Amino acid sequence: MVSGAVIRYIKELLNPYSEYYSDGSLNSEGMTLLKLIAREVLREYPSLKPRFAKARRRRDYEYVSELLNDVISSLSQSFQ
């Protein structure tokens, strides 16, 4: 089960104008949040590990937001 804090972190990273992005890429604080999100999500969905690794390499908003939207849809399906 993913905690409420992780959901809040995901929402923060889905905002391209948040303090966690600099010039469209995750900054060090954003990378820390992504690491925390990955730790929690990968417990339930280990198949997403390669995508989180790629998000850490690329760091751009487009890829990170696509990954996090997929995580949200996976989480919402597990609640149904």
C-alpha cells in the first residue's frame, strides 16, 4: 500500500512549475522525491524498475510525468 505522503509527492512532481524542476528537468530535491516515490511504488510494482531508472537518467518533465501518470493509473486500478 502506497502512503498518502507518496501521493502528495507524485502530485508535486506532476506540476512542471514546482520548486522541484529547473529548466524542465528535475533538480536535486526533485530527484530525492523521485527516489522516495520509487522506493514505495516498486514494493508493489517491481516491473516498473526499468522505467524509474530511465526517469532518473533523463530527469525531464515529459518522461517523469508520463511515468507518474502511469503509476497513478496503476494505483487507482488496484483500489477498485
